[in-house]
Amino acid sequence: MLNRFNDFVRRHGMPEPPAALLLLVSGGVDSMVLLHLLKQAGYAVKCLHVNYGLRGQASDLDQQLVEQVCQELQIPLQVWRCAPEELKGNIQLKAREIRYGLAEKYVQEWECEAMATAHHLDDSLETFWLNLVRGTGIDGIKGISAFFAGKMRPLLWATAQEIRTYAEEQGICWREDESNAQDAYRRNVLRQHVLPQLKTWNPKWEEGFAQTLEKLQTSAELQRVHLNRLRQQLLHEDDTTGELKISVLELAGSGVNAIAFAWLLAPYGFSEAQGRQIFALPEGENGKRIVGVGHTAYLNMPFIFIREQTELELPEWKCSVQHLLEGQCAWLKAREIEQVRLDENPLLCSVWVENGDVDLEIRPWEAGDKISFGKGHKKVSDVLNEAGVFVLDKPQRYVVALDGIVFWVPGLRKAPCKVSNGGFYLELLWEGPLDWRC
């Protein structure tokens, strides 16, 4: 068993002894066997045990066994007891998040090269079938990765029965989790009822499945390499904006279909359904966008653009007219004038001010903003549309308001200068950017 274990570790490029590893140990047969194998192989093992408290006294007995064995083997152990409120909602998902969150923390604190878990061949088989039933691509059916992103699973070659037999032969103590025999979870139903039936068709299914997984993992790697080449071929950086762009004509001639295109865009935070929608963008109107996680795709013929989403903190200013005249407001210069000049410059605007205490405000426009137009008003959103401001740039356009009333959309529209009793003319010159990217 140890020889096969060491061979698997070497073949998959995992850290080798005497590397420091953090083992997630539950007290079950799989993790207790892995603990002994890691110790025998010469690793500097450190353990993490999470007591979720879901099985009452049984959970405490699991913890006691782990503490006892780690003490006997002189292995550092960190125990974490969960509070009931930490597991509200989807218990399995919450437990996983807690377990791996803690593991990442202690990997750093203890300066471990990787974390190790006791997943085995049966786990990979179960994952294969569960994902197949849900509907998936090759990544979902290629099984659990042996070594990826700092997580190593050096027992993936062994079946559950092989692990149990080894534990019995070596006198390794473990605790049974009674919930594994219950049909409360789909994985348990698959393990207890479906897979045993399939095994009657082929008693040596383990060997065939292991070979299938190896082929699927090879296929997945070839797919990854091909997709990377396609990204290099189809995605280019725009010289002006720095955004990624895809030529609609080049895409049409590439032979890439909607599914492959969705896989190609997956690293940019788009789901497969969104990837298909982006593929179909050229069939719709210019400016249509699809918002993913971290990136937004939009059509601006003849390209599809991929823009990274950033949390913009757009500056705003609000001050009295008097402070504005004293030069205390960025982006805007102001001066008193005796008479309004008819100037076509869209960055120059005149307004009548009743007194110097009136508040002047510079801010991004908001839904519902209106500006005087003729005998009535026009929505600022309509001003932006008529000016052809691109949909993704609209949120970053500014308005200037006096006493809460918008009178200027810099660069696009200014309201007529209306005179009332008392006050003076104010001439404003916009010196700020019209787009946050400027």
C-alpha cells in the first residue's frame, strides 16, 4: 500500500517527503489511513479536525479519537468546534466552506506546502455520476483532481474497500459516521443502492473506471490547451481602451460554436448560458451587454468587447457659489460676468445666481434627472441617448445642478439662462473629464 501511495504521489507531481502538509482529518477510516501513510512516508504532518457538532456525543468521540492518535504520533493538531449558527442554510455547503477556509488559514500559519484530503477512487466515481445526472461538460466527469491549487489527494488510486482492508490489517483505529448509511443525501443513495447494482455488471469496475478517468483527464487537458490557443487567436487588446475584443467576422470564420465559445469565456466570469448569449450578440442591437462576474461583454460592431468591471468611486462636489468663485471646486472654474455670451462651446455655460450662498453641485446623473428644454423639460437619460453616449459609459456622465435643479450636462446640453430679480450672472468652464476613463 505504501509503495503504491508513493508511486501515485511521484506520478502526479505532489510535494514529496519531508514536505510539511496539513491533513484534514475527520476520524473516519479514509483520513485515519491517510494520516498513517503520510507519517510512514516521512512527511511533516500537521492536522486539522473540525467538530461540527451535528451528531452530538458521536461528534465529540470523533474529536477524542483524533486527539488521541495525534498525541500518540506526536503530530500537531488544531481542533475547531463550530457554533450552531455557523451551519445555517445548506449544511453540507457551509461545512465545506468552514473546513477549507480554516485549512487555507493554517496552511499559511504553519507554512505547509499543501493540504491533503482523503478522497479515494469511490469518491471520484460518485462525483462522476452525480455531475453526469445534473448535466455537465468534461470537467464535471473527469473525476476529482489528484493535485490542484494546493490540494493533494494521494488516495485517489485506492478503492474504499482497499482502504478499509488496509486499516483492519494495520490495526488502525477509526470512527464510523452513521449518517453515511442514511439516504438523506444523494451521494449516499448512489453509494448504497445504485453503484452496487452497477458492480454486478462488472465486478472489476474499479480498474475500468480508473482507466476511463485517466483518459477523460487527458482529454480535459487537451481541451484546456486548445482553448488557450483559441483565446490567443480570437481575443485581442484594443489599442484605445485596453479592453479585450473579439472580431465578429473572425469569430464567424473560426468554426467555434456556441458551446466552445462559452468555455472560452469561462475564465472571465461568464456562465455557460451567458457565454452562449454573448456568442449570439451580433444577431442583436449594437450596445447590448451581458454582465458576468467581474467582466461585462458588449457589442460594438464589428467587435464584441470584454470589459473588466471596476468599483468606481466617482467624485462629487457640493459647495456654495461663493466657495466656487474662490476656486474651491475641482473640474469647474467660475467667474462673474455682466452679460451672457452666446457661445457654442459645450464646455462653457452661463447661469443666473440669486446670491453667493446658493449651493452648486457636481455629481453623476441619476434616473429622474431633468433639464430645462424649450418650454418644458427633457430627461437627462434622453439627452444621453440622443447624443449617442454608449450604454456602458452613461453611468459616468456628470450633471451640474444649482439649488438641486440640473441646468447643465457638460459637453452635451445646457439649459437657457433665466434671469430673476436680484443676483448676478455666473460663467462656468468645465475642466474635468467627460468620461471617467479619460
